[in-house]
Amino acid sequence: MERNKLIAVIAVIAILCVAGASYAVLSGGDDNGDGRPTLVVETSPDFAPFDYQIGSEYVGIDMDIVRAVCDDMGYNVQFRTNTFDSILISVPQGKCDMGASGFTINPERAESVDFSDPYAEVHQVLVVPIDTDIKTLDDLDGKKITVQTGTTGADYAAERYETSNIIFQKTYSDVVNDLLFGKADCEVVDSTVALSQVDAHPNELKVLDILTDSPVEQYGFIFAKGNTELRDMFNESLQRIKDNGLHQQILDYYEENGYSVETPSFFSYKGTLVVETSPDFPPFEYLYGSEYTGIDMDIMRAIGYDINYRIDFRQNTFDSIIVSVQQGKCDLGASGFTIDDDRKQRVDFSTPYAEIHQVLVVKEGSNIQSLDDLKGAKVSVQTGTSGAGYAEELNDRGMGLDIRTQKDYTIALLDVIQGKTDCEIVDSTVAQAQVAKTSGLKILDILDAEPEYYGFIFQKGNTEIYNLVNDSLDKLIANGTVDKILQYYADAEYKEVPSYYSNQQAEDDDESEETGWWADLKDRFHTDFLKNDRYLYIFEGLKNTIIITVVALIIGLILGSVVAMVRSTHDMTGKLRILNAICHVYITVIRGTPVMVQLLLIYYVVFASSDNGVLIASVAFGLNSGAYVAEVVRSGITAVPKGQMEACRSLGMSNRMAMTNVILPQAIRNILPAIGNEGISLLKETSVAGYIGIMDLTRGADIIRGQTYDALLPIIVAAAIYLSIVLVLTYLIRRLERRLNRAY
């Protein structure tokens, strides 16, 4: 027996070690635990608005541009403080990876360090006390000038004025103090920095832009000579954030805040916006690997950057998002929602950001050529869309369409591909994405539907979030950011590409040169699971499926056992009538309604204010399982001969003692096979969890099917995983049964 216990302990420890190692591999092996390398950046944080600190946080234009570039490169960043002139020594010696502290690009510095591409332009100005008598450039003769050592301001002063009149300081803090305490008459400094200094001392200092012979200067980040790989990688990402507008947004952010030293980082989020979407609607929303991608997603990212909010994307089915928004489970919905009067009664719409119209997607060689040819045709549409509404309108006009309504556009398109319907009615831009990805299809622009407009949706009355997001959207439309995002996906011909804000590169559709069924299977496997890391959907779904199943089974066993004991006690003694009646109603309702109806009811009604889908699903399936477990346990108790209870009572045991110490242990042996079957059934029932936006195993396979239009492999793989888990559970249950049989 002791040996068996030792083996069991060792087995548990081994399992935990394997689990821990697997987690470590999946979560990355570097110091940060996220698999990203770290870039060490030195700065002199006394140079607002480019480099300064708020508490322990490094803030400023330089800091935030470096953050944005490093994020695009896939790097973490670690800032480190040094004096300005010492950074120019530290970088060449390799004590850090780069320097970021408002370094003006000039030939002298270029001899010892390499510069990035420029990211800002300045010129030299004067900062003077507010009551100065300096008016023109000539008035500087004989004045005391304070500058920071090693800067272009110091170079400018040294070239034009007597050294005895110049005060060289190590930091800008000392320079400003020279002005405030009357030790100097003026400061020569970069124009943007001057504005920040005056903002900090508006009643003591002012800017004089009178240095007419000061040339325009450009700032660059510095790298060690010869470290061209890092510099070039940095420059590529810097150019990307310039192209997508993030660089300009950072510059605008600090300008709009007056270059104040109280301004927090551009990336210091004021809050989080939870955005629900149905990522099966390219090019507006889809998943590229684990990244939410598409026109809607990138417009929301741009809004998040603009208002300093983190965007937390969460998936749900299309027709459920409106309900979720109404109940406040999320802040807004972004999933290609057409603005119409019916929806306006339930939600508020943002400013329109895209215009579309309805078209047909048909197979090449289709007999449909005109609107009249649609009469009597089989048509597939997605539930709740304007395409579905238009199809109904055509029937009202006597077209006699056989409308097949599907839960998403992928299944609607598969109906066309597999010949189950003659055509699909779909939004024009989405149709272009579908045809670009699938050979043998074409678009027919023959419908007479009116143009439609997309908008984001908000809970009625939630004016705070609505105004925050909509004002930003209006701004992004006006400054051309939305047009750039739309053009990015148009240039990609609406094929699935990484996010406009992503550093990923689109994968080529390399097809094997081999021919035959084996080569075709390998190509399909690569497309379905390896391309864009689509296998991650299966892993994420499997994790959630197991969590929901285990938690629900625990809830079901506890709840079912309690209910069974109440009902058995009532059957044996006639006591607990009220509790027995409640338990009877519970069992009747749960066993008499479908599990999916219960899931939706609990998610949208009982837990309307909660958005933790995994927890809600666990509770819903646990309540469902409890009803069946209760009857299984009750049948096991009933199977124990009545004489057992009578013997216990004759020995002076209470009903509770007899039940827990004698009856239940025997009942467990009888009900174990049925409990095992309940666990297996519960595992499979979790496949409907996707209806409340959870990425379960089935939903993961469904997303892959939606991206590749291949229904075979993803579904087979999901089925194989379910089967494997069931076989393992069956084996363990049989082992336990044999163990119990030997015990009796």
C-alpha cells in the first residue's frame, strides 16, 4: 500500500512538472516571460517633451516613439538613465543598445555613432525671463548665455559668443535654474523643448524666436557603429509607424497637451474599451493567427491610440453582439453593422466609416446573369444581416426565392461552393474578399439594393463612451487615417493580410509542386493549421473546453449529490418536503429544456451584467449536469438494499450518518459507469459554448473553416481530439471500476 502511495505521489509530481514545462515553453523562455527580446535604451530624462519622467515612468516623444517601434519590431524596451554627453560614449562601447535623448544629427556625432532616420525637426530659439530687455539678435552681445553641454545649442553659442559669457551645465534642469535665479540672461535651446520649459514656468519665462541664422535640425536615435542590423530593423519599423500614422499621432499628442511635463505617456492608457466582434467577416474583421485583424479592428486600434485607451477585442456571434451591447457586457460592437432604422431602435450608431452595397457571389458559369434570373433561385444569407433583409424584400416583390439562412458568412459561402444554393447575397467588399480567396467564384453586381453604411454600435444612453469614440472617429476620418486603413486592405486585394498596425508579413500561398491526393492533403493541412499559426485556435479552444468541462463536472457532482440526498431522504422518511419540491422542479426544468437554451438564458438573463464567458458557461453546464447526476446518484442510493438503512438505524445511527458512511459508499460503486458517461456527455455538450462568444474546441475549428473554407480537416481534427479525450476518460473509468470491484 505504501508503495502504491509513493508511486501516486511521484506520478502527480511528474504531471505537474510536465504541465509547468509546457506552460514555460508556450509562454516564452526569456526574462520577461513573453518570448520577446529586450532593447536597452539610454536617455537623459531632463529634456521635456522628448525625454522626462513622471514618477518612475519614462515619458516623452522619444520614449513613446521607441516604445511604438520596439512593439512593431517585436521587442520589449528597458530605459536607463545617463547624462546626455555620456550616452554618446556608452552607445559606442556597447553598454546599451541605443540612445534616445533628442540627438541632433550632425557630421561630428556621425563619426562615432550611427543615426536612425530622422523622427523630429527643431531649430534653436531663446528662452528668457519674462521681463527681459532682449528684443533682437544684436541685444545678445555681452549677455550671459546658459546651455547644456554637448548640445547643438551649446555649439551655436560657442561659435558666436565669448566663452566667458557662456555657462555650460550638465542638465537642462540646471540651465533653467540659471534663468530662474538670475544667473543667466537667456538660454539657447531647441524650439520644442523651449515650449515645454515655458509651459512649466509660464509666469517666469517666455520664448524668443529671433535666432534667424539657426538652421533646421533633425533628431535621430543613435546606435553603435557597425550595428547595422539593429539600426536597419529599427528604421524599417520607424518607417512603418510613420506610414500608418502612429508616429504623427504621438507628435500631435504632446503638442495638443502643450508639451507639459505633467503629460503622461501616449501609451499610459486611461482605460480599456471592450469591443465585441464576429471575426469571420473579412476584410472587416478576421483573425490572423491570434491577432484580431481587418478594417474595423484597425479603425478601433487607431481610435484607441488617439484617446489613450487599450482596446480589448472579444468575439461573439454576429446576431448576439447587439444583445451584448444592449446589456452592457461590452462597450461597443464592431462587426460590419449596417446602419438601419430597426437597429437604431435598439442601439446607437457611430458616424459611418464605410459604404457598401449588396451583390451576388456565384460560381463561374452560373446561369444567373440578371436580376430576373434570380426568380425561384436558392439563396444563402447570414442571419440578421442586411443581405438577409434584402432577400426577404425580394420575396415580398414576388421573386419566390428559396432562402437558406446561416449563422455566418462562411457557411453561406460554402453552400454556394458545394452547390447547395445558387448564390449568396453579401456586402460588396466582403464579396471581393471571398472571391479573392476562393477560386471558381465571381461577383455579380446586378442587385437594385440601395447603398448602405457601416457604423460601430453602442448601448443606448451610454453617451460618455459614445462621444469619446465617435469624436475620435470623426477626427480620424477628417485627417485621412480611416482612408489609409481602407486603402491598405484594398491594395491587398482584400486578401487576408496582417493588421495595418502589425509588424507581421503576409505569408505567401506556396503550393507544393507534388501532385496527387497526398500532396493535396499536405497543402490543405498546411493551410488549415500551420499557415498564420491557425493551430493556436485549436489549442486555445481545447484549453477552454477542458476548463469548462472540469469545473462544470465538479459543480454537477456537488449539486447533484445534494439534490439526490434531499430526494432520497424524502423518499425514505417523508421529510424535507419543500426542499424536495424545489429539487423536483429543478430536475424537471433542466431535463426538459435544451442545454443551449439554458446557456443563452444564463448568459443573457441570469448573468446579464457579467462578461466572464468561461465562468458563465461552467455554471450553465454545471447546473445542467447536476440534474442528471442527481437522478444517477438517487438511482444508486435506491439500488442499495433497504435493509442496510434499517440496520444502521437499529445501531443508533442518524439518517445523515447512515447515508454518508454506509449508503453513499455503496451507491458510488453502482453509479460510477453512469457518472463516467455523464462526464463524457458533458465534454461533448460544451461544443455549443461558442454561441456566447467562447473559443471552445468546436469554435476553434469553426474559425479555421471560416478562414480557409475547408470544412473537412478542421472538423475531423476537432472530432479526433474529442474522441481521444473520451477514450482516455473511458480507460480511466474502467481502471477505477476494477479497483472498486477488487475492494468489495
